[in-house]
Amino acid sequence: MVTVKQIIQFITIVCLSALFQMTAYAHPGHGQTGPTHYVTEPQHAIVMVAALLSIVMITIAVRMFVLPVKRQS
């Protein structure tokens, strides 16, 4: 069984890994094409999808493991 401590450790690792990303670099299109640039460029789209998946995974983990533990006590 997964403990609350293990879930917190996992979430901590995920959050810390976001802080240590590769150095950002500029590419053509910044400030020229408007907000659609951030959705259509793979460099931005991949990061947005990864962030969304991380949020979904954390939400599922909290609902599955943390909330049932709190309800039992």
C-alpha cells in the first residue's frame, strides 16, 4: 500500500524537477505571431501538455490516496 509520505515525496520530486529544466532558448516567432504561437509551436505545446498531465496526476493521487485516509480518521 502506498503511504501518504510516499505520495508527498513523489509530488515533491515532480515539483522540484520542474525547477531544474533545461536552459530556455529563444526561437523565431516570439512577439510576432500573437498568442497562437504558444499553442502551435511544439516547444510550447509539449511543456503545456506535460504541465497539464502533471496536474492531472497529482489530482488523481490526492483523490485516491490522501482523501480516503483523511475520511477514515
